[in-house]
Amino acid sequence: MKRPLIACIFLFVVGVTSASAQVYAGGMFRPRNAPTQVPGPVRLEDFVFDGKLRLGLEDAITLALLNNTDIRVNRAQNDISQFAVQRAQQPFDPLIVSSFSPTRSVSPSASTLAGASTLSTLNQTSSFGYSQQFQTGTAFGVSLATTRATTNSSFATVNPSFNSGLTFSLAQPLWRRRGLFPNRAPIIIAQRGVRQSHATFEAQVSDLVQRVVNQYWDVVQARKNLDVLKKSLELAQASYDRDKRALELGALPPLDIYRSESQVAQRKIAVIQAEYSLKQVETLLRQTVGADLDARIGALDLDLTEKVEISGQLATIDLEDALTVALKNRRELEAQKQQLAIDDTNVKLANNNLKPDLNLSATYTSSGLGGMVFASDGSLLSAGGFGDSISQLGGFSFPTYGMSLQLRLPIRNSSAQADLGTALVSKRRSLYQKRSLEQSISTEVKNAVHDLEQAELVITAAQTSRDLSAKNLSAEERKYQLGAETIFFVLDAQNQLSQAELTLVQAQISYQRALTEVDHATGTLLDKHKVSIAAVP
């Protein structure tokens, strides 16, 4: 029963709005435990029929995408890259800082001006501040600080006193880090890194699909080879049985029986070797589709339903068109393009860091004072407190403000020059890597197209060879029955037919592999099997 492939969609969302980021950042004050195990395989039971694991080619691809361990590891690496964007946004996260600092001091007095023989003071400072840096480079901050001070000095006219200050600060780079680009560059690099990782992951998925297809056909070919060898063994056994009866009847010399008996032994060896080769390739396919993760299902026999025989007209591929499609669709090239974009960003950022550093900053502070006010004779003039100091802040009656302009002009900026040199060399290396990758893809496409052309020609020749070998065997058997030839020619014709059938099976499998190789080389393998991976925003 043929099943359509369910398209496997992997969602990749960049930034703090991504599903992955929300999972880990949603409760930043809650500790989270690391996973201790991974989930088991899925959907294997859907393909169990009559005590066998029945798989078409599309079914094998589906199970591999759902259960293959390697693809899960690669996907995890891609998910990790998304958090680089979140990490790059850290400089622009708002920050709240609060503190409370009490200090008590008791000291001997050396002068009557201290107002007490032993001077005792208690200062309790509370502060609350908010700060944030914006992507333009602008840094803004506001802070509120209050100090409650008490003393035993007789000269203190406000005791306890509440000194409050509301401070606004603003800083803006005017040269080196002015504007959006130098401040957003780490975010831009991280976003391009996510796109690069996504393209790499798509290429890895394509590699996995190709591996599944090849391993599927490996099993089919191994089974076909085993069937051919078993058939050859049956023919040899039939010849041996016929010769044995002839020997018993005295129609065959005793020494002539050894040739047919030897062929039976040799072909048994070939069958045994083919059986164990089949077990090996079946084990690999089970591992790739995740069937080995379930001990019960892993022990079931495989029932592969895909037909090896070619139906319809053979495919025709134009080499120039294939090269054009490959250079457009191969995800490895997209990953390399993202690396070039990262290099360009690094070069631009390194040039910016060579500029002098000119910064403008400004502050404005409103002050307030409240507390118990005493006259010189010790009488209470007015009663106040924290509320009075805060109300004075709102009136801005006691302001303090200022600004500063700072220029930092390094005579030699070795670090920035080294960063620029590194970025330029990295860009040149990436260009060569892109050229090398294009050459490799071009060679891969050419070889794939030539392999397909060769497979088509070999199929036609192998079919003809198989048909002629079958006719030759029939003729040799007829001659042997008439006594015109010895058993040697019959056994030789059997070997020729067996080899011709193996060659035909190999040619048919090679054609299927060549089709997959062309699809992989041109970057269309995922589309052919309806595997979709959501694009990165």
C-alpha cells in the first residue's frame, strides 16, 4: 500500500519572538532542569503489517526525518544559533538597579564645633535607577536616591534629614558608534548566522534523504542479487540431480559428476555471502529510519514495496539546465553567501572602529531636603520628612545640570587595525571558498548527469544481454539433452545467465541512484519528495 509522504516542516523563527526563545526566556527567574532523556521513535507502528515493517521509498524518508538521530543533532545545532540573536540584543535590554546602604559611625570629637563630645551618625541611603541603551547608541538613565541622616550633634538644624536627588542622564556617541549600524552590527551578524545555519541544515536534510534513498535501493539490490543467486543455485542443483540419476543408470562416466557437484558448492557459497550482505544493508536502513530504537520493531523483517523495474520513458536531463538549477538551489551556496554577508558586516564594523571616539553626555539633577527643623536654641520649628524632600524634587527648585564633550583620539589603534585586517582576509578566504564550492557543485552535477546517461545505456544493453543469455541457456540445455554437448556448456550458460541478470538488476538500481544523485546535485531532492522546511524570517 503506497502512502504519500507527509511533508516534515521545521519551524525556525529568529529573535526573542521565536517559539524556542519564549520557552527558555518566558520564566527567566525560574530554574530549569536539563533533559535527562530524549523521546522515543514515532510512527513506526503505522508501518507494521502482517508482522513485517512494510516500507515504500517515501515511507522510509518520512520515518528518517521523524526519527533519525543525526538529523535531530543537526536541528539542535540550528536551534542553538537562534539564541545568538537574543544574546546580541543584550546591550539594549533595560536595566533596573536598586540598593539600600546603612552606615553608622561613632567617633570621638576633638573640637566643640562638632556639637558633641562623642559624635554619632547614622546614614541610610536608598536608591532606585533605570537605564537603557538604544540601537542608535543613545544611553538614557534616571535614578532616584534618598539619604536619611541622623546625628547627635547639637549644631544640626535638620535632624533627621532626608536628602533626595532625581537625576536624568543622557549620552550620545557622535563619531565612532553613532547611528544604527555600529550598534546593530552584532544583531545583523547573528541573524545572518541563523540564515547560514538554516541553509546548512537544509543541505544536511538533503544529504539524509539521499542516504535513505541509497540505503533503500541497497536493500532492494541485495535482495534481487540473492534471488538471482538462489535461482542459479536451483539450476545447478537440478543439473546435479539429473547427472546423478544418469550416473546411477550408467549413462554418465563417474568423473563427469564432479563438475556439476562443484558448481552447486560454489553457488551455495555465493548465496550464503549474499544473505549476510543483505543483513548488513538492512541493519543500516533500520538505523537510518530509527527502527532500531524499538527492539520489537527492529526485529521485524523488512517488506520493501518499491519496484525496481523502470516504467515509462527514461529521464532526459540537459546538462546546462542542470548546472543553472544547481547554482540557484544548492543550499550550501546560500550558506556561503550568508558568510560573505557576515564578512562584509565585519569589514564595515572594523572600519567604523578605526574612527576617533567622540561622546556627548548631559546630566540634570533635582534636589530636595526634608526632615525635623530645629532652631539654634533647640526648639522645633517645623516637622517634615521623606515626603517633603520628594515634593521638592517635583518642583525642580534646586537643580544641578551640566554636560561634557569627550574626545578620545588614539595615536595608534592596533586592535582595531588587526580586526580590520582579519575581516579583509576572512572575506578573501570566503570568496575563494565560494569559488571552490561552485566548482565542486559543477563537477558533481556533471558527474551525476553522466552517470544517469550511462545508466540508461547500460539498462538497454543489460536487457538485451539477459534475453540472449536466457536463449543461450535454453539452447545449451537442448543440446545437452540430445547428447550433442557436455554438462560444461550448460553450467557455463547458467553462469552467464546469472551474471546477466545481476548486471540488469545492478543497472536498474544504478538508474534509480543516478536519478537521486541528479536531484541532490541540482538541489531539488527535497522538493521532489515534498519535504519542506519553513524559511527563516
